[in-house]
Amino acid sequence: MKEKNCTMRANTPLKAIVCFDAVMQTGSALLAARQLFVTPGAVGQQIRKLEDWLGTSLFVRSVRKLQPTDEAFRYWEQVKPALQQINEASAMVQGKDASLVRLSMPPAFANTWFARRMPDLTCKSPGLKLHLSASVTPVDFHGYTFDLAVRHFDGQDDSLHVRLLLRDEVKVYCSPEYRDRLQLTGVGDLRGATLLYTTSHANWSRWLTQAGMSFDGTITDLLFDRSEMAIDAARRSHGLVLTSPWLVEDDLERESLIQLFPYALQTGKNYFLVHAKDRQLSPPAQQLCDWLINTALDISNDVAE
């Protein structure tokens, strides 16, 4: 039997294939360029080079948009495993620790819910090497930068393996001093209060409507980009924060914050644990995944009781 020649052709445009893969992942030349740290023009040039080499068009071009052809999808499915093998082989040669697990989660969640439970993780998994990144930016798993991520969203993403971690809702919190100073005994007293908005939990108008109070612009409000900044402002008696109970567990225990009203708003977002569909988790990553799911399940059961 004649041995198959697996030698790569000398003129194979690897750089162009990488650009093609990035465009297919992100859906646009602009986002692909950001991922690869090049210009959109450079991406477009590489795509045309690949098309010339293959002898077929891979995209239908329109204003600011590249629509993949059926041929592009077929070709991508063929080259993705090879690109994954190249990444994995390179990681091994570079000496990356196989026991390292790379986890991403929102900053406020990392600093509160996760930090609160880290001692249990280190006790149960003493050999685990964890690289934790706190960011609100959705993780691109195709770049092999992360193994797992916690995302606060609606759970709808067909490109990822998605598991519910924690059901979420938002409630109103403030410091005891702020409550007493403004004599906040009912929802009607909010007209003299300062509402602390966050971009991730910008639900005050919905909460007020649910509580039977119309928002007419007479309430003072402050806007923060990060939840932890708004929570800290509430802790310092600067106003009322509408946020997730999972982000203020320590504050409630210390009574630096209290829940002001019984109303809770379901926002349609929960905390989910996600990872790539097309890549099996390493044993350490699976261990961390199991710990996160089991820990969250225990907490949810305690709350239900």
C-alpha cells in the first residue's frame, strides 16, 4: 500500500487561512482585525489571497459585510481541526502547564461570590493552578485563551456549551445609615433618594413600575460602569443600589447593606458556566467545572429551604 504524502504544500497561505478562520468566528473583517491586531484592509487582502489560491469565492461582499458562501462553511469545517491541533501542539512545545485552568468571569462576581468561596476550592483542589481573569467582555474560546467562563446573560448561545450556574434577580439595597437618614419606610419615599445605576443592572425603571411607582425624572440618579462601584457607593451611604443578591452576600452578613423593600425583579439574565463546544475540557478544567456547578447547586438548595 502506497504511503500517503502528508507534506504541506510549500505555497499554502497559512496566514490567509488564519485570517479566514477569524472572519468566520467573528462574522466580520473588522472584528477579525481586532482579534488579530491588524487592519481590516489587511484581513481583506488575506481573504482575497486565499480565494485566489483556492480558485473560488468564499464570501459574498456587500457594504461593510462579508457573507460566507456554502463553500466557505465546508472549507472552514475541514480546516478547524487542523488549526486546533496546531494551537495545542504549539502550547505543548511552549511548555504551557497542562494543569493550568484559565477562567473568566465578570469583575463583581469574581470579587464577591467567587472570592467568598475560594478557600473551599483551594482546600478541595490543592493542585489546581488557576488563571482568573475578571472581565465583562464575552470570551472568544476559539483563541484558546480561556477554558471556562462565567457569563451573566440570557443563556442563548448556540456556539457554546451552556450550563446554568445561578438563577439571578435584582433587589434594592442601601446602608442602614442611609435608610435612617432619609427615613425610607415605603416606596413613595424614594422621591428624595439617589438611585445608583449600573450598566450591567440598569433596571430601575422596570423595578419602579413593578413596585407601583412611576418614574417622572424627579429622582436623583448616578450612573456607574461597574457594579462594584455602585455597590461601594451604596455601602458609603450615597444612595440605593439595585443589584444581584449574589454580589452583596458579605455586605448583608456584616449589615453594611440591607435589603430595603421586598420586591425582586426578574431580569431574564442568570449566571451561566460556558465553554467551547468543539473542545473537550482538560481534567483540571473539568474538576473546576464540577466544583462550580456543585457549589452553586448546594447554595441554591439552601436558599430553597
